[in-house]
Amino acid sequence: MVPTKTLVEEMTWKDIQARLMETKTIIIPFGSTEEHGHHLPLSTDTQIAYELAVRVAKKAGVLVAPPICYGVCRRTGSFPGTISLSFETLRLLVRDLVESLYSQGFRDIIFLPGHLGDAQLVGMELSAQEAVKNYGDLNLAIIRLPKILEKLPQGLVSEPLGHAGEVETSIMLAISPNQVSMEKATFERPNFPPHTIIRDSKIFMKSGVMGDATKATVEKGEAILELLVEEISKIIQQLYV
């Protein structure tokens, strides 16, 4: 029987102490507060990461930490509402989270990023590499959602994971349809000049979408979620054997 208590923020310290006797694995969802077009909320990345973490935790019998709602958002930083961390802040945040969880007895820590900016992933990777060198019995993993999505059945979606496009919009339709305004969904593929450091992305894109959000459906979202949950659960079950 899978334990019912999985969400750290809903538990007491005695609950955590008891659960540590059953599992030393915890998932940390990493999201963002970032523009996602005209049709999705700023919390999209956070909601997706948290929903995946909760579903996986129930399946695998592990714990879920409260989500991190901010990330390094460079390309979307000029849009109102996007709140970005610096690269160094993210790196130190990850370091401190790992140190705190390790000190309490957790030994298997899974980073589940819903925000997939290059700087975000590099910052997490650098801190993770440092942590495994410092703690010899610590296991760390960073879930790469785009890699898993390569296993989607051919033809299910018309494009890979973009920003506020078909995949993210479909997932949001499946987990929080009331927050999706499909009548405002757009198709946009910005043409950013190569090699140039962009000061204001709004010059090159109107909606903030990078992909085709109009092709999103609930059915696609459910199929994507099912695949992600299954594959992430396998990673957790196999990684620490």
C-alpha cells in the first residue's frame, strides 16, 4: 500500500520523522513565475512541475517538497509579471536546499524542473555536482522532461516542448482547465537574431508564445502526463538500486 502522506507542507515534523523510516527520497519541483502567452498563467511551470511531482510521489511512495516558484528567466524577463532570480541565487538556493534536506536524513533528492531555461538547468547542475562531491552517500537526479518527451507516440504532438505551446498548454488543460483561455491561444515562432544578446524579447515576439498553442487538447495533456509520470517513476525506482 502506497503511503498517503506525500506533501511535506501538509505534514508535521513527527510525520516527516516517521516517513524517513520508510523512504529517504524527496522530489523538489522547480517552477517559475514567468509569462506564458495570453492564455496561460504566470505559474504554469510551477503548476506542471508540482502536479508531476505529486503524481509520481503517490506512485513511487516518496515525498514532495514545497515547489520553488521562481527561476532564472532571461529571455522572458522583459514581460510584465516575470520575476527572475540571478544565476548565482539559484545556485546557492539549490545548495542550501540540498544541505538542509541532507542534514535531516534525506539521501535521494530528485530535482523536477518545469522551467527549462538553459541558465536554470546549468545552475542546478553545478550545485548538484558540488553536492555529490561533498556528500558521499547522497544521490541526486535532475529530471530532463524534453528527453522523456522524445518517447511520445509519433504524431501525438506536432512539435517538441516549447514555451507556452502545444505541450505545456495541453498539460494545463488536463490539470487546471479553468486557468487556460484557449480563445486567446496563439501560434508564434519568434525569429531571434543568432549570436545576439537580446535586451528586450518583446521586440521579437508579440504574445510570449514559442510554438503553437492552438493545437493543444485535454486528451494530449493526459497522454503526456501519463508518459511523464510513468517514466519519472521508473527513474526513481531504478536510479538508487
